[in-house]
Amino acid sequence: MKTTYINFFVLIVLILFPICMEAQCAMCKATVESSIGQKNSVAGGLNQGILYLMAVPYVLMAFIFRKQLLSLWRNIRGKDTGDEDDV
């Protein structure tokens, strides 16, 4: 029961923490705002970098917990596919 409260608290902190943070420093923001109308805009590269940095932790967590995720998915679907580990 104690771990449930701790997990819930950590989840709430992780959800609310980014809300109070600024995403860019002042110089980055000024550079992006000044180059929005140009053909080769800095904003496109910055947005791609942000998306890359956002996706990496999710991919790592999925890789680390892949067996648990597959087990959870199978339990939800209600099918037994017969793993190689069961042989």
C-alpha cells in the first residue's frame, strides 16, 4: 500500500513538474521568433530536436520493460501465444 502512494506521488510530480518549467532559454526563443518567416527556419530544426529528446526516454523505457509490456498486452487481450520461454 505504501508503494502505491509513492508511485502515485511520483506520477503526480512528473505530470505537474513540466508545467512550471520554461521550455527554452531567452536567446533560443528570440532566435526562433526572428527566423519564423524565413525559408530555412531554425524553428523546424529546434522542433525536431525537441521531439527527438522527448521520444528517447519512452523508447528506452519500452526497451527495458519490453517483457512486462508484452505480458501486460497479452493479459489484456486474453490470449496465450505460447512464448519460447515456456518450452
